[in-house]
Amino acid sequence: MKHMKGFLIHLILISICIFCMLPFLWLLSTALKGAEENIFQYPPSLIPKFPTLNNFVKVLKLVPIVQYAINSTIVAAFTVILNLIFSSLAAYPLARMSFKGKNTAFFLILLTLTVPFQAIMLPVYIIVLKLNLVDSISDFGGYLGMILPFSVNAFGIFLLKQAFLKIPKEIEESAIIDGCNSFQIFYKILLPLIRPELSVLAIFTFVGSWGEFLWPSIILTKQNLFTLPVGINELQGAFSADYRLIASGSIVSIIPILLFFLILQKYFIKGTNEGAVKG
Amino acid sequence: MKTDFKISPYLYLLPAFIMLWIFFFLPFFQTIVMSFYDYSVDFYSPSFTMFSNYSKILNSDVFLKSILNTFWFLILCVPALVILPLIVAILIDQKIKFKTGYKLIIYTPVVVSIVVVAIAFKWLYQPEGLLNYFFHKEIGYLTDPKIAMVSVAIVTIFKGIGYYMMIYLAALMSVPKELIEAAEIDGAGFIRKHLTVTIPHIMPVIALVSTISSISALKVFVEIYVMTKGGPLNSTKTIVYYIYEKAFENLDLGSASAACVILLILVMAFSAVNILCFERDKYKL
């Protein structure tokens, strides 16, 4: 009976895992099929008869996917850095100091959580245009336009505020007696203590920024600044006749984030539990 | 020393608030203001028109259809995203081997870009694709107006299961083992034990998952943009897709902004319920 139950649970979970992998495996299988193999054949075969890497070579030659990946990395990395700086600075006084207007500040930050970006993106677009943060002015401006609107996130501020609150008050008091000013306390004493939460924030911000599609697809005009999601979506228009190439490009594009995920898996498992920070 | 702690709170908050002002509060108010102006005659010098944008879109069949479609999408996604991840989480929470392996595989779709997931499904949904072969049918998953939205919802559910599973797994850790054991001694079977003990215990988290998945359903865009572009026959046109089309294809910023304000009201209502009822602890309200 006990064995039967365990077997059943594994059976169900394995089926769910197959469901979760199947779309990607089918994409991979299509990418590995050469020109001599019909990708619409009946019955379809998951294992290619003559597997080939030609489609990958071809798509990498025709489309600057490596450049897209570099752009995605630049945008995600700077979005992470700015979020860490702005969120930790803002979370510090909210958690460790008492001052006039604290509740107002807290309320305003909470308010931003309720407003979807999609509903305010039109004026954001106009503001970004007015500030010249677009790729038609300069590449640098184009990158900034993708990064700055996402440089602060209320989730991050709250996550770090909770982290700061867990640290005992005495640590600060003894530092004040030793003559530390508020920034020294923040930078030398408190920040090192919240390193786990900073990593969680960094990782989730990175994945969120890496997968962002709507905003870059609106503001980008030049192909050399395309991020991966924008570039991969463009493959559909460029190779509408050849799904092998669309599939190869898509598969190449997920390799970096899959490696990132596998290397940092324990943070993902911990992070969703802690803050429910969604990218 | 003392002055440092008096002025500094504001200095620490300043950088975040400058960014929030430029990219959040200012556009928030501008959206509302823009919804009262007409951009369709002269894009560069819009004229003030009070509520005409609102009456225009609320009388437009396409906009009303996109509101209905958005709620139809919500109804399709939310129950699945509340129940399926819970079942998966309960199964993984048993005393079994390969827990981490299961978690990692089921979480993978969450980290992969939605664009790639949508492209992968578009390929499965092809008329000559794998799904039609598997079910021995000729279903137009993305071309039949009656089922296109269901096909899109399946993609969203696929992408979300792992995420909500992790939230449930964390909640399951808080269910007291003694209660489960007591239920076992009373002779409750696997399903009964979880229906009577586990589920009532994690009800707040189930409610939380319902509201956050509803909020993201109201904002759905990318799946639709990549797979159907709102078609066929507007059957997958949602509010955000409507906004996108009005603003960036028709350059009718007035109507788009009015639709934005309606989206704002909908989402803010859901979020307020969520924060005030289910996330009080998280924000220490």
C-alpha cells in the first residue's frame, strides 16, 4: 500500500515534469532537424533522424543573438545595481530611524505596488523621449531608457526593510557610541548583515529584467540595442517560413538564463518563499 | 551627531523618491490628465474634452469586448493557477525522493522568457503540430475565435505553475505535523486528510494566490502579442492589448489613456484587497 502510494505520486509528478519540458523539447527537436527532414511529417518524431547543428550555425550567422544577449546582460546588470542601491538606501531609514513623514513615505511606496506599469507606460514613454533616453539619440541613452524606469521597485524596498528590521537594535547603539555616523552604520554594519536578502533581490530583479518584453519593444528602434526577448520575437517575422531557425534562435536564447538558474537554484527556492518577488 | 540622524532619513529616501517621482507619480497623474484630452485631431496640440474619451471607448464594441475578454481570461487562468500548483506542492511535500529535481523542473518555465514560451506553444498549436496529431483532431488552437483565448490561457498557466507552487511549498511548511498525524490516526485517507487539515490551514495563502494571479491576469499582454495579436476577430484582445493598439498603432493617446485609467481602477481595487486582507503581515500594516 505504502509503495503503491509512493509510486503513484512519482508517476503524477513525472507526468507534470514531462508537461513542463515538452514545449521546450519539441522546440529543441525542431531546431535539430536538418533541411532534408520534414518538420511537419506525420507521425511527428521527437528524435531527429539526422540531427544537425546547422540551424544553430545559420541563425547565429544571420541574427546577432550574441549581441542581444550582451544587451540583455547590460540592461539586467545595471537594473540590479540601481535597485540594490536605491532600495537599500530607502529601506534603511524606514526600518531603523524614526522621523516625520515616515508613514507618508511608507504609504506612497506601498501605493506604487498597486499600480500596473502598463497603465502608466504612455506618459513614461513621453518622459523618456523628452529626456533623450532613446536609442535614436545615442546608444547610451537607449540603454538608460531601458534601465531607469525599472531602477526602483517597491517590492525591493519592502524586502530589504523587513531584513533590516530583523537586526537587533543594540548593534547600532554600540556603533553610535563608538562614533559611527549613520552612513557608516548603514554601509559597514547593516548592509553586510542583510547579504542574503540582497542576493535574493538581485537574482529576482535580474530574471525579471532579463525577461522584460513590453517596455523594450516599445522604446527600441535600432536592432543593435535589441534585448533577447525583443530579438527572439523578431525572428518570427524574419523567418516566418522556417520554424527550424526560429526554434534554434529561441533555444540559444534560453541557455544563459537556464545556467543562471541552475547555478543559483537555492536562492530561487528560498526567494519565492521569502518575498514573493515577481519579475 | 544628532543632526545627522535628523536630516539623513530624508537623504536616504531621496534617490528612490526622485526615480519614483519621474517614472511613477508624474506619469500616474499625466495618465489621468491625458485621458481628458483629444489627440486624434492634432497630435501635437491636443484639445480638452472632459469625458468624451471615456464615453467613446465605453460605447465602443471593441473596448467592451476587450474588458469581457480580460475577465474571461481571468476566469480561465485563476482557478487553474490556484488549484494545480497546490496539488503539485502537496505531492512534492510528501516524504519522497528527488524533491529538488521535481521543484527545479517544474520551476523552469518561470525563468524562461514568456516570449520563448509563447513561441514554443505557437509551434505546438500549429494546424499540423504535435497537439493535433496527439489528439487526432484538427483544432485551430489559435485560429478558432471560440478557443483561441483558452489556448492563450494554457500558456499563462504553464508559465505560472512553478511560481505559485513555490509559494504553496513555503506555506505547507507551517502546517503542524501533529494535526496531520491526528487525522491519519482517525483514519482519514490521503485526499481527505488534506481537504480537512492542510487546506483550511493554508487558506490565507490560497486567497493570496487568487488575488496575485488575478492581478497578473488583468495585465496580460505578451502571450497575446506573440501568439495572436488580439485576433482572430478580436477574440483575444484584452485591455492592455487595446491600450497598446490605440496608443502605438492608432496614435489615439486620449482613448488609450482613458483605457489606462479604467485598467488602473480595476487593478488598484484588486491590489488594495490583496494588501489590506492578505499581505498585512508582510507590510506590517
